[in-house]
Amino acid sequence: MTPLLILALAAALILLATRRAPAADVTPAEAPAPARTLPDDLLRLPEPARTRAWALLCSLHDALRETPGDARSTFLLQQTRDQYLPDTVSAYLHLTPAARAQLDRQGQPPETLLLEQLSLIEGGVTEVLRRDHAAADRLLTQGRFLRERFSPPAGGELRVEDR
């Protein structure tokens, strides 16, 4: 065989080997399901957990929309909205029938566990909203300033500096 023929055959083989198969037709039945959102999942909860979870989500939304609090409170509220509440709901919704039966046999009905977990989150959110970390931080900062400004040096007299 001539080098030109070998080169042509090699090129044809390479082309065939790297040729992509045609894309499969995607029908609506095969299309990926849209991503679920927390509100979608909350609607799948049984009562009274559904109502409590909605109220909790609304209180988180309102608290985060109002005047910004201190960074720690805001972070905790955001984590609760974005992670803690969704993880709790997801864990409940993804229980298999076997897991439900196991929990029931242990005397821990899934619905009761869900309500207990929602209560823990509600209590945490209430506590965060009741605290004003920024005001506490301001008082602590003022105290440090006053100690620095007016405290006597070790073993010495109180001295007020002019600044």
C-alpha cells in the first residue's frame, strides 16, 4: 500500500472513532424534573406541621427583610432559612416506608419527630429575634473603652488623660 492510501485509511478510521452518536431525542417525559423548592416541599407536609413550617418560613422572611440586625443574628436566620429548615423538611419527606415503620416500632412516629424538630427551630428563631447582639456588643465595647480610659495603671493613681 502506498503511504497516501494508508494515510487516507487512518484519517477515515480516526474520523469514525471520534464521530459522536446523534443526540437522543428528548421528549417531555424524559426531561429532567424542575428543581423542588422549599415552598413546594412545605406543601407536602402533613398538618399541623405544614402550618407551623409555613409560619416559621414567613417569620424568617420578615425578620431578614426588616432593618438589618447584627451579623450573628442575620447569619443564624439565613442559615435557618437556607439550611436548617429545608434539611429538616427534606429528611421527613425522604423517609422510606421501611424507615417509617422502624421509627414507629421504636415509639417515635415520624410526624411527632418532625413537630419536635420544628419546635426546636421555632425556639431558636424566637431566641435570636429576642436578642440584640449589636446592643450587647456596643455595651461591651463601651466598657472596654472606659476601662482603658479611666483605669489606674497597675499600682498607680487614677489618671485622666486629655485627648
